[in-house]
Amino acid sequence: MSVSMALLALVAAQTFSIPLQKPPPTVERPIAPVETAGPAFDAACEGSDDWDKPAPPVGVYGNTYYVGTCGISAILITSPQGHILIDSGTEAGAELVAENIRALGFRLTDVKFLLHSHEHHDHVGGMARLQQLTGAQIVASPAAAAVLKTGAAGQGDPQAGTLKAFPAANVGRIIRDGEIVRLGDNVMTAVATPGHTPGALSWRWGSCKGGVCRQVVYADSLSPVSSETYRFSDRPAYVQSYRASIEKVRRLACDILLTPHPSASKMPERFALRAPIENPEACRDYAASLTARLDERLAKEAAAR
């Protein structure tokens, strides 16, 4: 064998390892970040509290998104295993909520649970429609379940007789104070907060962004609104449970406060970046304002005697 052929055989017998360039790390891009989507919300709504005025979705923090309208909240909490939606808006507003979920790039059929704040048509009137669109299970408090199953407010509601009826929906699970809804890594804790309605619920959960986790609270309205003939002071047991609900909200660990009516917790101002999204005192401040409103209402009733 010639020298040249021997060298070729030797080269062929060698195993060469060519180093591959390491791909750059994948940077997850946030969906509808509040820094840009929040001001867009402010521009679209222009201070309006209209229940059915369209608003763009806003990424509040981590996997928590606002998908409601200008005047009525709906909150989406996402995970690879499926999503959870709190509140539907009105019957007409449900279509806007559905469109916002799609706009974020999520499939409606991946929404697995529908939760509620309080059982009035402006917040749960679209539950039947969203249940139809998503196939999700509705989870409700005992008092709210009775209303959702009929579409009519119960007699224990301070606004009974003054509220619009809405399409009835199928409730798949009853939930009580302190119980949880779990989906993937999301753990939603129900907080029974009767007052504005007998079946009202608040919710708390954790959302994480870049390894930094925050406690989010969706606190019910808890406003002392009623029909003209209803007197809270004639129902001391109800007032006692009402005050207990406010105290529960005050004690919640709460980095980010959301409410069924965005204006109640200055969400539009925070989306517009005129106030911080996070405020560890928010639940305490909200509870203080609710106490003041309830005390004012009771004082007016006493003065009218």
C-alpha cells in the first residue's frame, strides 16, 4: 500500500466531532403586557363604566388576564392543563369576553371551570352562553347555584325584585368557604363573602412572572345596594355576616386587588399606569372603604325612622 493510501485509510478511521453552536435561550414573550395593553384599555374605555362596551384584554400579572368589558370584569387564569374564568359579564357581554380570550391566543374549549363573584345578571348573565362555548363546569356557592339554575335572584337578595333575569345555566359543582378549585398549578381558594348578595364569593390565588410570585385577590363588590323597601338594619344577622365578609377581605394576603366592577378598585387607573398595579395594602384599604359605606347606609336607615 502506498503512503498516500495509508494516510487516507487512517483519516477515514478517525471519528470527528464538530461542535454545534448552542442555540440562544428562548425568551418567553408576555401576552398583552399591562405596560402596553393597559394604556390601550384606558384609551378604548375613556373612563366609561358601560357594562357592554368592548375593551381589549390586559395581562395583569403572570398567567392572570383581564378579559372583561369597560365596566364589568372577567378574569382568566391560564395553565397548560386548561384555564379558569371568573365571571361572564352580561348575556351580551359574554360574546365580548369570548372574543378577548380568543384575542389572547387561547382556545375557548380549554376553559375548564367557570367561577363567579356575585349572582347578578351583570356578572353571571352570560354564564350559560360561555358554558355553551367552552363546555366548562360551573362552580358556584349554594345560594348562587340556586340563582344560576333559574336565572332569577332569590328573595334573600337585597335587590330582589329589581334585577333583570338571565338565561339559566347548569351548575356542576357546589363550593363552600375555604374550598379550592385546582387545575394544573393553579389553586383557586373560594372565600364566602355574603353581603351584596347571599351567595357572593371572593377568590384568591397566586400568579408568577419570571420566578416572582404575587397573591391576587378578586374581591366581591360588597356594596350595600338594595331595593327601595329593603332595610339592612332590619336584618342584624345579615349585617353581622356582611361585616364578617369585609373582615375576611381585610385579612387576605393581597398583592394585587381586582374587583367585579373595575372602578371599585381603580383598575382603569392602574391599567393606565397612573397608579401601581401592585399594592400590599389594597385589600385593607378596600375593606375600610366598604365598612364606611355600610356604616353610612345603616346611619341613613336609622335617621329615616
